[in-house]
Amino acid sequence: MGVLNVTPDSFSDGGQFSKATAALDHASSMLEAGADIIEVGGESTRPGSQEIAPDEELARILPVVETLVMQGVCVAVDSRRPQVIKACLEHGASIINDISGFTNPAMLELAAQSKAGCVVMHMQGQPQTMQDNPQYDNVVLEIGEFLLTQAHLLVDSGVEAARICIDPGPGFGKNYSQNLELLQNTAYFANLGSPPFLLMSAWSRKRFIGEITGEEVPSKRVAGSVAAALYTAERGAGVLRVHDVEAVVQALKVWDALR
């Protein structure tokens, strides 16, 4: 899954692809590099970010979503707003990535009424304050319980289990040690459910990678992000959500050849 931020203030590539033409060119590059899915997002949810109006979010992403769908691309939409998701589904988007984990009943209803894939992500708090002082008694078990509960809510609403993907949400209300524990327990999350739900690995360019490597510039965290992608793939992650598609695909080819 190639990440396409159509925003002026994304943490990793703020403003670089905020214009539709630049966004579509970047999507083409990621597809040529081997991306199977393009995820389009129009609201930055980095720590400390400010909310924007749903209409503004939709104005940013809908032209890009429409064009990619017309080109036959599998499009995921990264949004927590039901009205944004509804409009994108009506224009052919295939996957809902909800950072609020389908805690909004309106999002559950949209998922049940559609045939879209659903990514259930965990977030403690809200983007504006989530990194202030995240607290857990047991970060792995608490997040695992949340993901299972929300995935089963989707199933109970009529969503087939095969359409559901879970994401522990690294960096969304987690500090360094909590993120490290989540990454170390990738195999646990890859085996949640019976049968297990598909697991998404979303560590690409995160601050956590920078904290390990000492690299402060997100776009220069490529090698660290590739390492995290391979680590999680080896431990059962089924979807790799990445910014640097070419580097990850190349690494995966070598890893595949050696298995």
C-alpha cells in the first residue's frame, strides 16, 4: 500500500503532493514501483495537528480518488469522517482506513452497506493531544482487545471477516517504549482472531524509526522503514503501508528469494 498524502502539512512529505497533478504523478510512480494499493489521505493526523472541515478534506482528495479509480487502481481512503468516506465509496474507492477504529456508528453502517475493505486502527486520544502522555497497563493486550472488539463489531454489522484488516496504530497515542513493544509483538497481532484477521504494518517513516536511528528528517528514514517492513512481513503482516514503495519492493524481492 503506497501512501499518498494530499495535504499541505503531512509529517512525512508535507505539501509535496498537495496539488492533484503532483499527487497523481506520485501515485503513478508508486504503482510502477510495485504498489498494489494507493491510499489517499486529505487530513494530516500527525501529533499536534489541527482538524480541518470535512468539505475541505473531500475537496483535496476526491479528484484524486476519482482519477485513480478511472485508471483501475485499488484505492484506499484514509479518513475518520463518514461523509468523506461515503463520497469516496460512491466514486469507487475500495478500502476504508479509519484511524478511529470504526468507533463511530456511522462508519460501521457505511462499512456494512458497502463491499469495501476495512482497516481498523487503534488510537489513544485525538491527534491534537495523543502524544502528551499515553498510558497503558499492558499496551499489547489492551490494543489487541480493542482491535478484536472492533473487528467483531464489523462482523456483527454484516462485514465479512475477510474484508477486515487490523492496525495497532504505531505513533497514535504511544511513546517510544510502547511502540517498541508493539513492533516486537507483531506475531501476536498477526494471529489475532480465529481465523486471524489480516494485519497491516504501518511503521513507515514514523518518529519511532527516527528515535531508533537518530534521523530527524522523515524522508530520510527509508532504511529504517524498510527494516521494519521486512521484520513485520516475516512475522505475519499481510499489508505493508509504506511511503518508499520502490525500496520496500526491492527488499521484499531479496527476502522472498532467500526464504
